[in-house]
Amino acid sequence: LTSTAPLQSATVSATSGSFLVQIGAAKNEASANEEIARLAKKHPDILAGLSGAVIRVDLGDKGVWYRMRVGPFASQGAANAICGQLKAVDVGCFVVTN
């Protein structure tokens, strides 16, 4: 988490067993990628060194959504710490596993 590399966004599947922080969802992939990029630019102190992922999910009657996630984190505690920092700057989030 100390890396200064920019947050990269891509449509990927998360590695099984890893922890991620979900920072939102959008109805289209382009909007999801734009939002990840916007948050990375707005909060580089929190998101530097993390990878962004946009994950397509078909929710049946609710339609297809694109979940915006950052990570991965080796532990739930590390993911919770980043989520706490994001919540402190009014970015809604929660920790997920894959």
C-alpha cells in the first residue's frame, strides 16, 4: 500500500480467497471505469498502489451491473483499514471476498 503507482482499472476476475473493497456499482462498464479513475485521482493518498477491478454481474430481474472494487488485500483487516479511510472521506464501501 506504500506504492505510488497509479490505480489501474480493468475488467478482471478477482483471485479466489483475496479481500477486495467494493466502492460502488454502475449500470454500464464505462461509467464504472470512469468512477474508479475519478476516485483514484481524488484520493491518491488512500488508493495509491491498489488495482481497480470492474466486475460484471448479472442480477437477473435487476439487470447487469458493474461492481467497482479495489485491492486485493492479503487480510480482511487491511481491507477494513482502507474502507475506513474511504468512509472518512465520504466514499461508501464494504469489504468482499472472492
